Amino acid sequence: MIIILFFIINWYMCIFIHSFFLHRYASHKQFEMSRGWEKFFYVLTWLFMGSNYLSAYAYGIMHRMHHAFADTDQDPHSPKYSKNLFDMMWQTRTIYNDINYGRIEVDPKFSSGAVQWSAFEKFADSWPNRLGWAFAIIGIYAFFATSWWLWLLLPVHLVMGPVQGAMVNWFSHKIGYRNFKVKDTSTNSLPFDFLLLGENYHNNHHKFGGRANFGGVRWHEIDITYQIIKVLNKINVIKLKKSPKRDIKPEIITSQKSA
């Protein structure tokens, strides 16, 4: 029971910081925050993601490339150009590392305004740090796992962030329903996204990339991360950018079809 609770709590900690900081802030700048708060959320990313820490700088650039080249041969992670889920994950890893370690030249249109804290990322991304987190997690499993099958959660636990990203980038281009006609295969893979706190409303997001609320199109599309964002905006931790008012309802595709 302790291991299951540990896994679930860490799952939601990881996807929150993934969605809030790496995706909506570092990639899309859907809200503003001070440099002090930015560093706070850098540290929180390290604490929440641990062994699978992702660089806000590299993630942000790669995600901007995904939106620019969605479902083309230049997309960093498209199911359309991957043999299977694991092939796509490996391709994503390769491109992410190429950006993170400066092995490729990045177009300035993707790197402009990218968030960066080089000194901290050098520490958080180091192998001693990653191994330290990994051994700590393994130790918790060794101490609290009461059945052999609980150890099956460990591989996912150690690479939780990339697994969550792959779930969106694969399944939200493969299954689900579409609210909007866009030039790619993005879908909303869950009608109520309890699993990834709003990230599965991928079709909505691809239609309105600058909109902080990924849900809100259909009555059941509740974006949990956005609800937290509204609270953080209210208490002045962040400042939401004003989006142009749109009537999004007439564009909804009435029949729900798999992409």
C-alpha cells in the first residue's frame, strides 16, 4: 500500500510540474513569473522529477519544434514517423539530448526567450544526481514493497516524466476524439483527464497553443492544471497573460471520431 501511494503521489507531482512549468511556461510562456519564482520552480522540477529530471531549456525548444512541425518528418516525436511507441521515445530522447548538450544548431525562432539556469541544470542533469535519486527510490521499494509485483512499478517510476510525455505524444495522436480540425492528428484522448491533469486535451491545445486552459470546450473537459494556475495567478505567484476572447464553440466537430 505504501508503494502504491508513493507511486501515485509522485505521478501527480511529476505531471503537475511537467505541465505547469515545462510545458505551459517554458515552452509557451502562457503566463509570467519573476526570476525568483522561476528558480523556485526549477528546484521543484528537480525535487518532483528526481532521476528523470528534464531541462526546461531543452524541453521548451523541442516542444516549440513539435508545434511548428507537427506530424511531419521534422517533428521531434510523431507517431506518424515512428515504428512504435518505444521508437518514438528513443527519437525524442536523441533530439532532446542533442539540444540539451548543444550538439545541434537551434533555429533562433525556437530558442528566443527560452528559460535557462545553466548552473543548476548542470547539477540536476548530472549522472551522480540521477543515480542518487534512483538509489533512493530503489531503497524505498526495498524497504516498503510487500509483494513482488510492486517492483513492476519501479521502471516506470525511474523514467516517469518521459513516460508521461510519451503517453500524450503517442496516444493523443492515435486515439480519442477531435474538437477541431487542425493540420495534424492531435486528439483529446480522455474526456475527463484525471490521468495527466489536462495534457490529454491535446487537440484543443494544438488548435489554441497560447491558451492556458487546455479544457473548457466541452462540459466534461476540466483542466486540473489550469485550475491550479488560476489560484497561483490569484495569489500573485504568476501573472496570466490575457488571451484574445474567442467563441470556440462553433468550430467544434459534433461527431467524435478517432483520428
